[in-house]
Amino acid sequence: MTLRGTALELRDVGVRFGSLDAVDGVSLSVHAGEVVGLIGPNGAGKTVTFNVVTGLQPATRGTVLLGGRDVTRVPAHERTAMGLARTFQVVQLFAGMTVLENLMVAAHRFTSAGVVTDALRLPGRKRALDAARERATAVLAFLELSHLADVEASLLPVGQARLVELARALCLKPTVLLLDEPASGLDPAETADFVGLLAEVRATLGCAMLLVEHDMGVVMPLCDHVVVMNFGKVLAAGTPEQVRLDPEVRTAYLGVPA
Ligand SMILES: Nc1ncnc2c1ncn2[C@@H]1O[C@H](COP(=O)(O)OP(=O)(O)O)[C@@H](O)[C@H]1O
Ligand SMILES: [Mg+2]
């Protein structure tokens, strides 16, 4: 263990594509229960940074720590098992399955005693499935989505699909939840509801969150701390109010001279 209470930490992370430093020495910390926003103009390196955290993109240099453990070379699925859950910028639910089944797949991975139990011991398998159904049902109830349980996932409008994706991530009982532009595709009313819901998730479940988002209306009310990226580097970091007033941030975002 290193720093007590640090859920996620990036130390001097770099990703190089050919001659492009897409991510260039990024360091940031998300403490237990904290919500950190990662913002910046298009091409700043937010998604690549996000992918380094999930394990989708190998880092060229630097270290990723999850709960104080070095996971830089740990594959994505093992990071999930260690408490890291994510949603996608473009919703990715399993088509041909109901909402409840989508959640059970995630919950089952969390509750299942393992593949061997699954294949050989039917009572064990049944217990794991029951536990998964129980978890999925509880999460749907918590997010007030129980009425969607039997709806085929691919039929959901984007607003509801985003909620279901959040529910699926919560079935994993994450200690760190990564959200990639969760409000994209939502109208202003849906966005406001989603912000309220994330605030409630945070208050009730206490999981740390790293939020990549364009919409300042989402970032400002939710985040304790905001990291601004530009050209692969951290341009500024601080409270939402501090970064909002930062002249360099205003220049990078709005083209207003510093
Ligand atoms: N797989 C890749 N190969 C080469 N260049 C990439 C790759 N992925 C992203 N980039 C480049 O890295 C930079 C950062 O991209 P990205 O992290 O997607 O930015 P954003 O902040 O908009 O999410 C951009 O210049 C992008 O074109
Ligand atoms: Mg992006």
C-alpha cells in the first residue's frame, strides 16, 4: 500500500503514437469517494488517458496505481475484478438481452465463484445466478429503473440506455467508477437528471469517480477537483471554480487571450 485513501493515481503517464505525445507526463490522483473531472479541448488526450486507466491502452511510460497497487501491466479484466468499472462514450449494452440480463452478466462476474464452479457444480452455479439476479434487481431498484427490467436493451432510447449502463457498472460494486462523457446524447433535462443521479450514487455508494466530460454543466456541480488537459499535458488543476477562472484554461477552451 502506498498513499492511504488514494483510489486511483497516475504518475507521469505518457503515451506516444509515432512522433505524437498524445499523453505527455500526466499525474493525477482520485481519493476514495472523490469525484474528479478530466476536461480539455478536442484532441487533448482525455480518451487516451482514460484508456490507460482501464488498461485498454498500454502506457509508454509512467505508472497507474489502483488502491495503491501498481496495475500498469495488469490486464483490463483484472482491473475490473479489482474494483474498476466504466461506462462508454458510445453506449455498449448487449443487444438481444433484456435490461436485467445485461446487469446479471456484470453481477455474475462479480459474484461467481469462478468458471470451474460454474461448469461443474450446478448448485454453486445456481447460487451464483441467484446472487447475480439479487444484485441486479437491487441496483435497478436503487436507480428507480425496475420497470425496465424486462425490456430488450437495444430498444431503449439513449437517455435510458445511459442509465442502464450506469446500473451495469454499479453491479460490479466498483471502488472507482470511470465515466466517459456520460451526458453525450442527452438533452438538457436528461442531463440535469443524470447529474442528480450521479450525486446520489456518490452520496450513497461512496465510490470514487473519474469523469471525462465536455459539458461544464455536468463537471462543475459534481466534481471536487478538476484536471484540465491540453496537448497531452496537464494545463491546470484545482477546484471547479479555480479552473473556471484560470486565464490559460479560458484561452485553451474559449480562444480568449490570457
Ligand atoms: N490509436 C491512435 N493512434 C494515433 N494517434 C492517436 C490514437 N488515439 C488517439 N490519437 C491521437 O492522440 C491525441 C489525443 O486523442 P484523444 O485522447 O482521443 O483526445 P480527446 O481529449 O479529444 O479525448 C489526438 O491527437 C489523437 O488524434
Ligand atoms: Mg475523447
